[in-house]
Amino acid sequence: MTPLDKPLRRELEVDGRVYTLTIDPDGLKLVEKGRRKGLVLAWQDLLNGDAALATALQASLRDA
């Protein structure tokens, strides 16, 4: 298996909007293309089952 030791970036389209998905040793980051801020999900949150809570918290902070 190849270790994940540097960021891996891929572009994807969802509902006509283009996003950049970055997978790195810390977790996942999904950002709309041309933007800096997006959703960040740490591997630890995903493994602990806290992924939904972490995502909801980020959304509430972004909307505040």
C-alpha cells in the first residue's frame, strides 16, 4: 500500500459547481473552486463518529 505522506488533490463537480477535494495525512478538505474556506474533516473525527457533529459545527460557525 502507498502511504499518504503528501496532499492528494482531485477536482469534482456537484450540481454544476466545481470543487477541489484534498486528502492529506490530517483528513479531508472540500472547497469550492476559487475559494479558500470549505469543509474540513479530520480522520480522528471520522473514526470517532464525530464527523456529522464536526460538519454541523463548521456550518454554524460559517453562517454566524
